[in-house]
Amino acid sequence: MKPEIKLKHEFVDYIPNELKDGIIYVSIAFATVVHKCCCGCGNEVVTPLSPTDWKLIYDGQSISLNPSIGNWSFNCQSHYWIKRDRVVWALRWFQEEIKAGRAYDAIAKNTYFSGSKPQSSLAILVKKNGQREPLAEAEEVSVLVMAK
């Protein structure tokens, strides 16, 4: 089990050139939240705030980001939530889950920016036989659109 990490947030006009460990920098002007990866690898994590990306919740004392942060492009591939200035570790995703999540994000962005309302709700199936397990190399991930 990974250790609990308490973060501090700072509201800034500009993101500093050098990030400090354990600090989440929030720039409302640039609709961006930046921090060093919570696993300790040192990579810079940029979470843009927008209707199709992350949402920031500030309760007057702490911040939360939604959805989770999946650092799929980093070697660490860490996955966590930031809830009330604390890191809540999440399950590591398999490659097919990452592909499906990216496909879902692309569909959500396309739907939002096309100006049309979705005609159905979207669900991504990443389970095989009811279990989380890796798919074979030759198998493909598909996105299933389910009507309401």
C-alpha cells in the first residue's frame, strides 16, 4: 500500500519554473493546475481545467480534482485522485483500460466541441469475463455506445 500524502495548494498567476514537491499550483487565469507527480518520480503533471478535462473544487480550505490523474505517459504510470489536498491512490490501469479511457475522452471532447448534445450515454467496457485482466496483444479495445 502506498503512503498517504498530504499536499498544499497555492493559487498563482503563473506556474513557477521550478515546482516544489508536495505543492499543487493553481492558475485560475490560465485554467491550469500543475504539480510534481505524487509517486516521487519528479515528472511535471499538468491538468488543464475545462468542461472536457479536469474540474477543480475549492472548499475554502482545500482543493480536489476530478477525474483521477492517470500518468499514462510517464514510466511510473501512477494513478491517483487529489481529494481535499490529499492523494488517494487508485488501481494501476492495464493498457487496454488506458486505450479505452483515451477513446472515451476523444469522444467526449468531440461531442462537446461539436456543439451537439449526446444522443446516448457512453460506457467503456474494459472487463473480460467479468474480471479486470489484460487482453492478449492481438485483441483490440472497443468502445461500446449504449443507448439510454
